[in-house]
Amino acid sequence: MHKQNPCHFPAALIFKGKQRVHRMSEEPHFIHAPSPPGGEPETPPPSGKGGILRRLRDSKRVRLWFAARHLKLKRDYRPMLLGRPMSREEVGAAGEALAARWLAGHGRRILRRNHRGPFHGEVDIVARHGRVLTFVEVKTRTSAEFGRPADAVDAQKRLLIQRGGQDWLRLLGRPRVRFRFDIVEVLLIPGMKPHVYVIVNAFQMPDSSMSGR
């Protein structure tokens, strides 16, 4: 019987128990017999494109580089930036940039990023979707092991986003405009393409008097 995916994530992103999946595409594995006494056997240097590739494949330096890279990827699960692990802030910034690009390519007009209001409200992205004003919270994770990114948007976080939305509406003079709160989930799992999921109208404003509906 087919087990339904409760999170609606791709099957490759579902984790069983505490098992961590680290899928690499076309992960290289090199298995070589030890060299005979006296060093590498003497063979005529191969020629042509295929020969160059074989020389690179058989090069001890190249094998050591791939081995070190393979061990580093196994040891460090976070995405890499310029050869070093990305910090939590860098992961968040990368996720927000991907979310903004996705929204802009799917009918949203980006009005402001990282809006901070005078009443301690905050909104990652303020955008216009048709005639609807959208306040977007972006959550990024590098693993699906601990559930969906949207699970991190708790009641306290929703309150900050709602305050940020109210601050924006005050700047506009509180117009009677339709608005909503969306959540964009970004998964940056090493070895996989980034995944972007949008939860439209993820939560409501407790006081509906400002909704303009």
C-alpha cells in the first residue's frame, strides 16, 4: 500500500526515523589496485580527448582531491559558499533571494524586502499579487529531517509578521486594500536542486477590521 506523504514534499526529501539522507548526483567513486614495486607502471601516454580524460582519472593528485572532497561532503551537511560552510544567516539570505526571484517570476511585484516597522514588526518580502497585497515570510532549511520549514512560524513569529503588515498599511494611510499572509518554504539540501513551496494565505490577521474586505 502506498504511504501518503504527509508533508507533500518530494519522496526523496522524506526521512525515516533519525536516518539522514545525503543524496549526491553521479557521486564519483574511485577504486584502484596498489601500484607494483617501483612506482606506477610505464604506459605510453594516451592521446586525444578520451586519453586526456583517462590521464586525469588515473592521476594520483586528482584521486586525492576527489577523496578529500567526498569526505568533506560527508562530514559537513550544510551548503557551501566559496569553499566553506554557509552560516545560518547566509542560508537565510540565500533562501530569501531565491524566494524573491521565484515570486517575481510568478506574477508577484516585489515592493520591499526585509521591511522593519516602528512597532517591532517585520516582513521578509512585501509584494503585490494582482490586486492583493501580500506579506511573505520566508523559511529556509538545509534538511527535511525536522519537518517543514513552515513549522517554525509559530504564534510569536506570526505576531511579528502581522505587526509588520500593520506598519506597512499605516504607511499607506490604511487604505481599504485586500491583503494576505503567505509563507514561502525553501529547501537547500546539498546535492539537490533548491525547492520552493508557497503556502498562500497561510494565516489570518486576528483583527479583520483592517482587511478591507
